[in-house]
Amino acid sequence: MNKDILEQESLVIGVLLNNADLFTECDLQPSDFSSTEHRQYYECVQKAAAKNNLNPFEAREIFRNETGVNNDLMLDYSTNSLWVKREQFLSFVERIKKESHKNKALMITSDLIENLQKGNTDFIGEAISNLMNVNKADEKYDHSFEDVGVMVVDAFERAEKGETGAVSTGFADIDECLGGWHPSDLVIIAARPAMGKTAFMVNSFLKANKSVGVISAEQGAEQIGVRSVCIEGGVNHQNFRRAKMEKPEFNRFRSALDEFRMMKSRLFDKPAPTIMEVEKIARQWVFKHDVKAIFIDYAQRLGHENTKLNPVERNSDIAKRLKELARTLNVPVIALAQVNRQCESRNDKRPMMGDIADASAYEKEADVIFTLYRDEVYTPETEDKGIIEAIFEKNRHGSTGKVKLKWIGQFMQVNDFNEYEYSQDEYEQQSGGYF
């Protein structure tokens, strides 16, 4: 055990016993101390401070009552530390914290090596998570309103410069409504099958002009790739599948393929991955590849490493951890979700927030929830052919409402309503299939 650290720990405890005002400037926890005895002493310091009676005799009395041991060592610590100035005290605190981080990291890596030697690779994700938490231990969570006011000014100045960190949704009216996909937000996009959930997601990340990560729990990498290139190039999906493209369409395909391959983005297509696997790959993407947004297709396809949880517990934990992932990595997490069949029994079949499968879990955690609806799926003669509605049910950043977008079924494209280039007759000729 490091003698210098032990001495500095004793001095920190002694200074706090003599000067209760410095307790507010000390962010140490009992687990940061290297010896069991010092951890016990510091707990007594914390309890005396909580009683607003931090002094050597009160701390000693707490120790005696809890352990039954008569020990005057804390009195010695208070006497021996009288020479320590505030600046020295703070430097000791910083040194103890750094040593604590090092020791915790060494313990985690030692456990990881031991588990790997035994063939237990399941421990890798947990080890990475634990190491990240070590790094986060120094984050400040207690703020004065004065400090928060400075943050507000900084946020406004970033907004003036267009440096909010938000990723464009790819759609002008939705960007106007949300300000883009915001860092730390959990966004849920829900719809019934055939409404265009995956198409919407693909159109969004293709238009984002940022490095993104796509977790496709339902479709393989090849499927997502084909759909992406066809959407980007305005290529008829059926023509691609039959390998029958006229030269103009083939040229668009080649150009779109080149653009797609140049995107510095990532795709993970393991079927039904666990939430722990999602956390692991997302961390890797953000820290190694500078990914700015995570898209998940879709939330209810995610599994849980704890198979003993009931469905309610499982879905609640997954929703909570998706939100925590967005906040920890400071990137938006955009997850697609399925909607229950019950909405189809209503006259107005537009889904609502409560129609989402496992709705309560996502209602609590999500920052933004919107549903997608295409009336032509249920009413072929509708006047709203070629229109996809984004219906905002929850928006922590602003108002709710509806945004209309244009849907081109042949190309699986979703575009801004005002950028639609086809007439109604052209749409009917080209909309040979639905996504």
C-alpha cells in the first residue's frame, strides 16, 4: 500500500475534522480511500457533517458507537494536520482521487483478464461499462443557479453560431419543430407495418451528412445497404432486384453507391441483440469512429441479458438504458417501435402514443415520440396519396402537432412536402409498391 497516499488520506481527514467548511470542496467518497480504516473514518466525517456537527470529538463518538472500538486516532489526525493550507488540502484530494481511479481501473482489468483466461467473454461489456463509470466519477452534478445561468448563455451562443451539436433529421419541417436530433435525447418513432418506419429512418440518416451508427435488429446489412443505395439514387427497388436498370437509372445507382461507401458510418446487424450488446457497440462507435447519432430498428426487437426478467421489467429496463445511453454518450438515440393492432379498429386509424407496444416504458423515458401514418394503406381512394404524416405525440423541446412529408413508394423516398417533384399522375404511375 502506498505510504504517501495513506499519509495524505490521514491529512485530508484531519483537515476536515478541523475545518468543516472545506467539506463542501471535497468530492471524495469512502471508496476512494485505500485502507479500510480510512474508509470508516471518512464515513464518520460524512455523518458528522450531515448532522451539521463536524468536529474531531463528534466523529470519534460516531466511530465508537458504530464499531464498539475506542480509537483516538482521528484526534491525532486532526492535530497532525493543523499545518495544512487549503491549496495543499485540495491537491491531496486530487491525488487521492487519481490514485483511486487507477486502483479501480486495475481491479476491473484484472477481473477482465481473469474472466478471459477462463473463457468468459460475457464480462467484456460489463468491464467496459465499469471503466466508463470510473472516468465519470469526477463529473459535477451539483450546480449553483449562477453556474447554470452561465450554461444557458453558452447554449444560446452556440445556437447563434449553429453549434448546438444537433444532427439534422433530413426534413426541414421536422428540423423546424425539433431543431434536429439533439444530443442526449431518446427519440421514439412508432408505426404499424407498411407505414414506412425503416424507410423514414434510412432517408433520415442518408440526409444527416454526419457519421451515424445503425443497429438493425430485424434486417441484415445487405438489405439495409440495398435500400439505402436505392433511396439515395432514386432507383426502383424492383428493378434492382431483377438487375434490369436502364442506363440513366444504372448511372444513378453507381453514383449513389459511391456516395454510400464514402459515408463514415457504421452498421450492426446481429438479430435481436441484447441491450448490453447495443451499449457496447454504441460506445465503440462514438469513441472510435466519432458517430454522432444512433439509429435502432427497432426497440422491441432488443433482448436483455437477464432472461429471468418478466416482459414489463425487461422493457422498462431497456427503455431506461436507451435514455441513459443517449445521455452518457451525448448523442441522440433514435429508435423505431411497433404499434399495437388496436389502432386499426378505430375510425381514425392514426396511432397515438398509448398504442405503442410496451408504451408506458417509452412514454416515461423518451424526449420525443412521434408516429407515422399513410392514409393510402387503409384507404386507396384517399386524397392524401403519396403523403406520410409525422404526428408528434410528445416533445420536451416544444409543441406537438403534425408534419406532412411526401412519400414516393417506387423509390422508398421520404421528402419534404414542398420539395415533391412529381405530379399526382406521375406518382400513381410510379408507386408500384409500398415499403
